[in-house]
Amino acid sequence: MLRLGRMKRGRKLAAALLGLAMVLALSSSPADAALEPVKVEAPEAQQEEWHPDWEALAETIARRLELQPDEKILLLTYPGRFQPLSEQLRTKVREAGAVDMGQMEVYSLAPPADASFQPDEAWRRARQAAREMLSEVDATLKLPGALPVHAPYQAVQDLLREGKGRTVHFHWEGAYDVDGNPLPITEAVSRIYERAVLETDYDAVAEAQRLFEQAMREEEVRVTTPAGSDIRFRIGDRPVTRQDGDASATRASQARNLIDREIELPCGAVRVAPLEESVSGTIVFPNSTWAGKPVRNLRMRFEQGRVTEWQAEEGAQAVQEEMAQAGDGSRAFREFALGFNPLLAVPRENPWIPYYGYGAGVVRLSLGDNTELGGNVGGGYVRWNFFVDADVYVGGQAWVKNGTLTVPR
């Protein structure tokens, strides 16, 4: 659905055409050959491989950072990935009068980013050393390939938790099918991401998110789906992270939790850990994968933010296995998130979910650890669950109808 093929023609094609012309010429009579010059048609020009507009992307990232003179900026990169963007970003840093601290490459042979990863002593030492090195950096740009299993990545997280600095997450990942299974990042996906970074109306997204937060502060939130989900909660005074693309130092100075200092580009989601005791109701999950096995028609009942009962039409044992392995935190409601970016909305034809559900109308109801959002559930386990056909009401006022964002006016 998302793969685009490429046609490539090169020297071999040109040589083959020339050879064919020579054969045809030699097969004619000597007189004809002497009088008629052989015409060789030029081969079709090779289609150039598409690349993002690196300079425009770098300009937008720099603008969202609102770089200040003498700010220290460092790039966290993966070997061989997005190097043209790295070079453009470092140029923009210098042009703004900020200090280009260069780029730190993560170790390319790091273990997989899953629950089986157990850091060893060398990893812990690398994390501490990176933390000391980065303690004076004002902003870090995390480019594709830098993952939480990498020691420098975690060192940045340590500093953010302490209220030091800010970071831009430029993952260029996070595409899923409607059942939440990861999709490859094809050229088609990249074009959508590029457009979302370059063409988003950041002011409009920010204003809609501000109004949504204001509404949630005052009223109960209710989420329903055609499959039977019906869950309610309140947020009280919990931090609300508005991913509106504002990566400035001024914004970071107002941060109330870790992810307030982690700015996603492309932007779009509002994220909050509701008051645990206020979460009650039922979630009916889309078809999904638990413990590596398919699960169908999973229904979970929540009271005071905890799973009290659950059942599944298929794959119940897989759900039990994953929760048993993950521990007590897997039975807790983690987070509510709602996407606001129209350029990342789920397509009507051949639907899929762009960029972690940041598109307008996409709902995320997650389980597990919510400490990074300012919640009280620990344990490290996190499970995102996407809903593309939900209704969202705040105090009875509809904000989303059947997966379509409808900002009240």
C-alpha cells in the first residue's frame, strides 16, 4: 500500500541499445550501410531518487527552536543516517550565532529496543560519561536511529528529568496500520512527514490544543468507539503536554514533566496522564498483537485506573503472558492522547496511522508507566493503543466524531 517502486536505467541499457543498432546496421547491404547513418535513440533519462528538502527541514527545525546567540546545540545521530540534514542543521546553528557542538553518533550495534534489553556495566559507564559531557548543552536534536537503548539518549533523558535543556525528537518513524502494527517508512510516508513539518499551521494547532486543555481542566472527558469502548476520566491539575512544535527555551522553562522538554517534529498531539482514581469504564481494543500473538475483540474493564477484568475472543492467553511479564504496571491506565495535525490525519482510502497518532482525530489510550507525563504509575512498561474511529466528549461537548476532529467554535 505504501511502497513506491523506482525505475532505474543506466549504462548497461545505453550499451544494449547501441549494440542492437550496430547489429541492424551490419545486417543491411554494404551500400545501404555506407549511405545510411545509424541512428541511436538516447535511452530514457534515469529517474532521480527522491530526497527530502534537507535545507527547508533544517530551516524549520531551527525556527521552531528559536535559537539564541551562544546557545550550545548538539546533534545525536545514527551512523550513516540523515547526514545531509545533520550538515544543514549545523549550518543553521552557526548562522543563528549559536554554538555548534557537533554531533554525537550512537553505537550502531546496540541491542534491540525491547523489554529484553538489560544494560551492562559498560553501558552504564557510557551513560554517565555522556551525561557529564552533555550537562552544559542547551538543546539536543535527536535524529532518526537514536533510540532509548543508546546510552547517550538516556543521558539526555537524565538531564531533561532534572530540568536541564530541551530536545527535538525528529524520529521519522511511527507509521502503523489501523491495528497498531508498525509499517516501513517508505518514500510515500516520508513525503507526508516532510509536508507535515514544512506546511503545518503551527499557530492554528497550538490554539486548538490550548482550547482543548482549557476544556479538560473544567470537565470530565469521555471516549467512546463503535466497538463498545466507553471510558471516562478527569485530569485535574495534571500536566498537559501540547506538542505544538514550540521548541524554544522560553517554552522549556515552563515544563512540568519530562516530555514537556521533548518536542516532536512533526507536531500534533495533546498528551496527559489522567488522575488515576478518576479512570473508569471499558476499552474495546482493535485487533492487535500481544506477546507476539494475534488478539481479537479484547475488552478491558477499568475502575480507579486499574484493570479489574478482561476477556478476548481470541488470544486471551497472549494478553495474560504479556501482562505477567510486564508486571503490575501493565494493568494500569497510562495516558490519553489526541492528535490535532490535519496533515497527519488517517487517509480515508487505504487508511493507516501516521506519526504515532499525531494526526487530527486519532485517539491513543495507553497502558503502563506514566511517570514521564507526571503520573503515578511506574514499572517501565508502555503499550500504545490507537483508535481511528472514536468519539471524544469534554463535558458533553463533542471534540471528535467518528475519528474526525471537530473543534468547537
